[in-house]
Amino acid sequence: MREVARRAGVTHQAPYHHFEDRESILAELVTGGFTMLADRLAHANDGVARNGIRRMLLDSGHAYVGFAMEQPGRFRIMFRPELCDPARFPAAAQAGERAYIELMRMVVTAYGVPDEALATLHWSMVHGLASLMVDGGMADRMPSERAQRAHIDAVLEVFVDMTMASTAARRAVP
């Protein structure tokens, strides 16, 4: 919290004049994070008519991983209920649900059904890639931001192509 205050240019006690406690501050960060993520996912989903399903899936992956890399502090706390209890902070829970709704909208648009397994597969992949890039040392292995973007592009393209091919093959089997 001292670092947050330092970056905001205020004393370390100033945030507590506006929030009840540390968890309330984190809840505000989580709510904002999920709102930003949901907005990015919605934008990717909204582009399907213009760009097609494959591009929508790629854009959604880029939206998720890009968010994590641009907002690593928020990303690190958004999926940590011990830091921000969603039962205590309904706005955070609602923002998280909105992001999940966009994930499911992507799945329905791409595959025609609200398939929880496909939603989990996509979420797991982009979350894992984001975690590796933010905290797993993967970004450190890349010599530049350009190399990081190229690697993310390559991983997402392989994943989307494999997922689309697998799904098409499953549909073709009687």
C-alpha cells in the first residue's frame, strides 16, 4: 500500500481516508481491472462481423494477455479471493461476471454453443500465457517487447488454429 500511495504522490495513510480498509482498496482495483478486461473482451467480440471468427478469437486472446502485461498489479490480484472477497464486494463480483459473460459470448459466437469446457480451455490458455509473460520469466527470455509480441502472436495463432480444427473435426464425426 505504501507503493500505491507513493505512485499516487500521497502519504501512505492517505488511501485510508477514502477507503474503509486495505481489502476495500484492493476491491476497487479488482473491480476496475475486471471492468477494463470485460471492455477489451467485448471489443474483440464485437469485431466478429467485420473480421471473422478466427480473428475474434485471436483478438480476444490478445485482449486478455495484453491487459495482464499492461496492468500486472491488477492482474495479480484479480483472481485472488483471499485478497478481495467477492461476497463482501458485489461490484467486484459483478465486474468479474461481466468478463466471464464476454468469454462465454466468444465461445457461443465461435462454436455455436455455450460450452463450459471450451470456455475453460480458452480461459486457461490465455491466463496461463499471461501469467508466464507477467510472472513466469517468459518475457525475460525475450530480447525486446517486439519479440514478446511476436511470441504471443505465435502461441495464440497455434492455439486458435488447433482449437478450431479440433472443434470442426468433432462436429464432423457422426
